[in-house]
Amino acid sequence: PIVNNITFVDLSFINNTADYGGAVYILFNDTNYVTCSFNKPLSFGIFREIITVGIPASLAQFLSSFGFVAKKCQYGIEQNYLSIKTKQDEKSSGWGKGEYYIINCPNLYLMNHKMIDYVEYILVETFQNLIKSLDKKPKKVLVVGLGNREIICDSFGVFSTQKIVVSGGLSSTLLKRKVYCLCPMVETQSGIQTYLVVESIAKSLKVDLVILIDSLMTKSVNRLGHSFQFSSSGIIPGGAVGKTKRIDKNSLGIDTISIGVPFMMDLSEISDNIKKHIVVAPKDISYEIKKSSDIIANVLNRVFYPNISKQEICELLPI
């Protein structure tokens, strides 16, 4: 947002806290800036401390090296884009190679139907941009809902996938692509790495694209439950709690798109006074999971089946 010629740019989605990540940058005339952290992240006026004054390095150059673009939309929505292309970019940002679209919706759960339609319009456009960037147009798609359905804050992927119309078993010539859905059990329940399950089924079905939907972790209270992330970099199932094999184009040999919403935050990451890993979630997590999964499912259904109305899609769903 812009207040009295001062621009606030939230870069808390960048994980590296050593240089630029995890902070809010206040730009003066797009040149001089002050880096601040807040006692109350939702209030721009309450400073805890001023970390940096001046220009230790060119902020503009840092952002442009990732092709960073920030766009303001209606209803307080902000679109961010960046591209991680090199190992140095990976080291600087803390993210893997790929294109990233981050859509922040601070008022998401206060929006009426008209506003939600606008959010879905932006997300459809974002998803289509990622598909256009793929090597070939996908005709067979596997949608994978990751996470533990028994833990509500980790069930976003499962609930989203359950609302997607499956066409893999249909032979109609009217369908432009076949869509398959999968919700594998987490490794602690099945003893099988999620990567192995996805790889086996994706290659057996000979799909052109794997879409991975999962709950994410965040270091920003502002993004908790209010931010949609689309990426071509793949994802590490259970990456927040342990190291497992990344599911991406390099490991599968198939194009991947990951979709996530941050519903969890580790308090030890945002406070030096907390030494233990304490994971928290929004108070209204059940409602937020349902609302966000409805939105993502609607977006994918609109892209997969552009000639079918929203009402017809609802009638095709088994639930």
C-alpha cells in the first residue's frame, strides 16, 4: 500500500532472513528505504525497531535480479511475481528454481460473492500463465492433494482435490484434457514416501502435468491463511517437519505446478524468546480451509472445463 508517498513492500515471503527476507521494506521515492519489523504485523504504524537505514545494497537491483513484480489489485489484493533461475538466486532467496506467483488477499474471509469471483479470476489468470510457460500443452493431468486429512491445518490439499471434477475415466471427445485425482496417505501413516506414490501413478497414467496442492508454512502473520502461492518449482511433502524427496520436474521428468496456502506458522521462527518448535494455525482454521479449498477447486475446474458452467460443475461433483 502507499501512504503519504511511502510505499510498503512486504517481502516476508522470501525465506532468507540474513539480508532481505522476512521483513517489510518502506521505500521513499523508490530509492532510500528503511527496513522495519512490527509488534503488530497488521499495523504499519507500530515499529518495534528500525533495523536498517540507508542503502547497504541496491534493493531495486536485488528485486530485479528475480524479475520481481508487485501489482496492486482491487479489494486490497496484491500480486507478486518472481523467478528463481540460478543457484545464486536459490541461495539469496532460500527458494528453489522456478516461477513464483504470490497473491495476497488480506480481506479474504470478509469478502462477498462478487469479491470472491474477482479473486478466482486473478487465480485463473495466474494458473493459465504457468500452464503457458510449460514445454507443452497438457492433455492428461494428475492433481495430487498432499497432507494429512486427520490434521485440519494440513488438510488443504485433500479438501481441494475432493472438489475437482475427474474426467480421466470418460471417453467424451468434448473434453480437452483428462483429469485424474490422487490423495496419498502421508508417510507416517503408510510407510511409503509420497514421491514414490506420485511417481508410480503419474508414469503409469502417462500424464503431461502433475499439480501438487498442499498447506504451507509461513513466517508472516499477514500471509497466514490469506495468501495463495503458485509455483513451477515443485514441492517437498512434509518439508516443514522433515526432509523428504522433492517432487518436481527434475525428479519426475514431468512438468509440475504446486499450489499452496500457508496455514501454519512456527513461533520459534518469529521470536528469539521461543526456543521450541511450536506450530500454530488460524483460530478459524476449519472455515478458512473450506473457503480456500473451494476457491482453488473452482479455479482448477474453470481452467480444466472452460465450457462447463459453475452450476454444472457442482452437479458433477460426488460430494
